[in-house]
Amino acid sequence: MSSQTEMSRNKIEPVNEEIDMNDILKSDSDRSGICGHLLTFFSFLLILLTFPASVWSCMKIVQEYERAVIFRLGRLLGGAKGPGLFWIIPCVDTFRKVDLRTVSFDIPAQEVLTKDSVTIMVDAVIYYRIFNPTVSITKVENANRATQMLAQTTLRNMLGTKSLADILKDREEMSDQMEAVLYAASKNWGIKVERVELKDVKLPTTLQRAMAAEAEATREARAKVIAAEGEMKASHALKEAANVMSESPSALQLRYMQTLTEIASEKNSTVIFPLPMDIISHFIKK
């Protein structure tokens, strides 16, 4: 029986400790609430005693493209205020301005090793804006810097999974994928990534020379193929013309006269008269 009573006491003691901790936390919050009310009361009293000079320290203005996040005694007070005029309590309230305009950031050139083991330098630009000022202040220390660092790491990680041919060919698709990845990660910070663009892909000098030599060899091979095809078509055309002329001897004479006319039109002093093969063959037989 004694052992059972000791075990029951051991079970009860942690519960009593938790209850004591909750009581302590509740009492601390009550004390902070009371102190907060007292500070707020004295701040109002100070405003009344120094009125109307105190109005200038209570009145704040934010621009159309800005919002103000107010903290009262370190705690968030409602949502973002603005644009225009709003009021604060000096010595109790603090506020931070947030710019809602779209920000452009140039990602420095990143050295990336592609999937096919080619080292390249890639730089890009991102456009983003803050759509939730309260979250951008309370959830992350520096939303702009966090987004910029995330963009740099995302650029390196994504390009590392692509080959050089894919990077050079599918820039728009890669920009869309990077935009989706950045927005999925930064929306919890109150930031929306609107656009991502790959600016330039710099290749090593040796790789540029190799690619230029390969392209030149490809063009030369294509030119040779085209020339060979042209010669083949010309030989077929000459063969057909010879067949037609062999059927009509007068056609050969007309072609001979046309050639003489073309030679005479160029004002040449030398004129070549071809002899018919029939005459030459007659002398050869003799």
C-alpha cells in the first residue's frame, strides 16, 4: 500500500508543477497588462498636458505606395495603416514603413556546373513586391534580403539540374519554373515574385572556340552537300539536253549560233569555230 501511495504522489507532482507554471505565466501576463495600461494612461496624460504641441508627434503620414505597421508596447496593433494620415501614442507606439512598389534586383553572376559537367556563368533579374506588410515585418527579419538570397540559391540549384543545351534553348520555361519556386517559398513572407528573367549565359572561352569550330564544320559540310546536289541536277539537265539535240541536228547548229552570238556580244577578239565531229572522223578513217 505504501508503494502505491508513493507512485500516486509521483504522478500528481508533475501536474501540480504544470499548474504552478501556468499560474506564473498568467500572473506575468496580468502584470504586463496592468503596466501597459498604466503606461498608456500616462502617455495620454502627457499628450493632454502638452496639447496642442503633442499633436505633431502623434500625427504621422505615409505615401500612397507605403503602409505602416504599428506596434504598441512591442505587440502588433491591428493591420497595416495607410495610405494617408494615422495617429500613434508617443512613448508607447512604434511603427515601421513598408514600401509596396515592385522592386527589381540583379542577381550577381553565379558560377554553375550544369548536368553535363560544363561550368558557366549565369546572371538574372527578379521583380518582386510586398503584398502583406504585416507578415513581411513579423515573420522575417529582412524580407528583401531573404528574397534576394533565396533567388541566388534557387538559380544555382535549378541550373545544376539542366544540361547546357536545355539552358540555351528553354530560357523562358526555366524562368517560369524559377518564378513558381520562388513564389511558393516567399509567399509565407508576404512577398510575391512577379517575374524572373535570365539575362546572360557566359560560356568559357575554350568552349566557345569548340562550338564555333563545330558550327563552321557543320556549315562547310552542308555547303559541300548543296554543291554536290547542284552538280548532280546540272548533269541530269545536260544529259536531257544532249538527248534532245541528238534527235535534231539542227538544234545543235542553233545552239552553235547562239554561242557565237554570246561571244560576239562580249567584244572578244578571239572566236573559236568548232569543227563537226563527222568531218574529223572522216579524216581519221582515211
